[in-house]
Amino acid sequence: VSRMPRLLVTGGAGFIGSAFVRHAVAQPDTHVTVLDRLTYAATRESLADLPGDRVELVVGDVADPAAVDPLVEAADAVVHFAAESHNDNSLADPSPFVTTNLVGTFTLLESVRRHATRYHHISTDEVYGDLELDDPERFTEHTAYRPSSPYSATKAGSDLLVRAWVRSFGVEATISNCSNNYGPWQHVEKFIPRQITTLLDGGRAKVYGTGANVRDWIHVDDHSSAVWEILQRGRVGETYLVGADGEQDNLHVVRMLLAILGRDEGDLEMVADRAGHDLRYAIDPTKLRDELGWRPRFSDLEAGLRDTVEWYAAHEDWWRPAKAATEAAYAARGQ
Ligand code: NAD
Ligand code: TDX
């Protein structure tokens, strides 16, 4: 039985937040209130099948104390997923990243401080900057912060606010920094859904730069199970890194998708690189495994990609409305 029956999940209508809501509602006696502003990235459909007496959606902004405070007061714990999440958007216009990621986190922290509410903060491995391709070290809880993009700088700043609120005000918080997620309901602007939907439309995959950049892929349901364990059994004040030993370079991922979709291995084009493009991310998840006994369930990236391709093929009604505008924005930047 959950130790925290009433959860407030911010950003619970987004890609990862909605996966976590499904995971939480599958546990006995858990009630979830989602606070989500329903930006372009939200997907109401991802919550549609969940029982109405267990999940409630409140439309509002995490940077608005009047929206946040009564919901925090009514909750046993807060899990904060809401964010502007896409690096390329943060290069085009950093402004909403500062408001949502920094002011939003500040607003929640002030509220959990007021009500002495348990808080879990969702963050990313991008706060650590990037690694060389041949660096034998991976990111750990002790790696220094060195963010590269406006997105990762605002995530880094929000993590540091959490740490300060723990130390200065005794807020009962934990932080998790996860690697790149893939799976159902991910917006078509992101790498894997963009390639899958472009290939389904008969187009060629679009690879930034040389395709040598490495990301450490984890299935979104494994991220959810890790967050659940940290919420239940994590030590307050601690940071946990979440990863599933899934390092692959982008070109390799594109080639796997081409093979799964029965396309020629040359059906790709190199497009303009991302400014400041991080070379490699890699997570050492030892602390999470040893301390909390967490293990990923999806260790085979190719099998996970196969399922994800099938899911996008079956959910064209959901992604189609966002596809043309997303591609138009990329095309305008030569990507
Ligand atoms: P997403 O963009 O798919 O979803 C974000 C959700 O937050 C959307 O539903 C959106 O409507 C909501 N939101 C945005 N601004 C808001 C505001 N001001 N008030 C209330 N709601 C707002 O993002 P995602 O990929 O699901 O990422 C979720 C979290 O996980 C983020 O904090 C992100 O930094 C972190 N993260 C993501 C990844 C990844 O690979 N996608 C990896 C590690 C960490
Ligand atoms: O069309 C593309 N072609 C391409 O080569 C796109 C959209 C991306 N890329 C590259 C850039 C990256 O090297 O693929 C890699 C993954 O790109 P994104 O999906 O944009 O993810 P990334 O920038 O790595 O950030 C993601 O993981 C960490 C999430 O979007 C963040 O929210 C999370 O913090």
C-alpha cells in the first residue's frame, strides 16, 4: 500500500508525467491530482482511460501560487514533472523555460515549505553537460553541474533551488536526474517520434550533424517505476540518477528504426546541427540499484523501439495534428 495516497503530479498530462500517473494509479489506494497548463506538449488522451474517481485534472500554471497552493495543501506528496522540455525550442525562445522551469519550481517549493509536504523533483542528466565519446566515467550524483542549453540551464537552476530549500528550510525533498526517455505519447518534436512519424509518412530520417552524438535511452515506464521507488523509500535530501545502460549514438538508433520499418539503410539525411549540441550523456545508476533495489524492465532497446513504432503506427489520429507545424518549424531552421 502506498505511503502517500494523495499525490499532486504537475505536468501529468505530458509524456513522462502521464506514464507516471498510470503507474501510480495502478498501485492500491492512490489518488492523483494532475496540475497541468495543457501547453502544446500536453496530451489529454493519455489520461482518458484512467478511472475518474482516482485521477483528477486541474488546468493551471505551476508558476501561479493561487493555482498551486490549495492543491499542495490537499496533497500528501508532490511530484513535479511540469516543464518546458525541448532543447531546440529553448534555443528559439528561452523565455517560457525561465518562467515554467525556474519560477514554477520556486512557486512549488514555497508552497511545500508552507505546508511541510513531501516533494519529489524530476530532473535530467543534461544538468551535467556532456562527456567525451571515449570518457570511461559516467555521470554520478557527485558530477559537477555544467549545463549547455537554455533548457538544461533552467533545469540545473531548478535543481539548485530544491537543494537550497532542503538545506535552508528543511523541505523534505528528493531529486532524480534521468536519461533520455522513449515510449508512447512522446511529442513528435522529439528525436525518436520525429523519425518514426517521418518514416511512416514516407520521408527520410533527419540526423543532426554527423549522428555521432550519444544518448542513454530508457523506456518511460522504467523511469516511472524508479520515481515511484524514490518517492516511497528514497532518503530525503538525496539525489538519485536514473538510467538503464542504454547508450547508443543517434545514427545507430536511426538505422534500427529504418530496419524495423523495412526501409533502405540509406533513407536518412544529415541536417543542420543543433547549436551547442551536447556530445554524449551517460548515467551511472549504481546508487539507485544498490540503495533501492530498482531494476529496469526494458533492457532491449530494439524490442522497445519495435513496440514504440507499432504504437505510433496505431495512434496516427493523436500525433497527426502536431506533425505539419512541427516539421515547418524544423524546416525553417534547416533541420
Ligand atoms: P513534455 O513536454 O512532454 O510535458 C510537459 C508537461 O508539462 C505538459 O503536459 C505541459 O502541458 C506541462 N506544463 C508545461 N508548462 C507548464 C506550466 N507552466 N504549468 C503547468 N504545466 C505545465 O515533457 P516530458 O518529456 O514529459 O518531461 C517531463 C519532465 O521530465 C520534465 O521536467 C523534463 O525536464 C524531465 N525529463 C525529461 C526527459 C525526456 O527524455 N523527455 C528526461 C529526463 C527528464
Ligand atoms: O530530428 C532530430 N534529429 C536529431 O539528430 C532531433 C529532434 C534530434 N536529434 C538529436 C539531438 C540529440 O542528440 O537526437 C538526440 C535526441 O534529441 P532530443 O529528442 O531533442 O533529446 P535531447 O536534446 O537529448 O533531450 C531529451 O533528453 C533529456 C529531452 O528532450 C529532455 O527533456 C531531457 O531532459
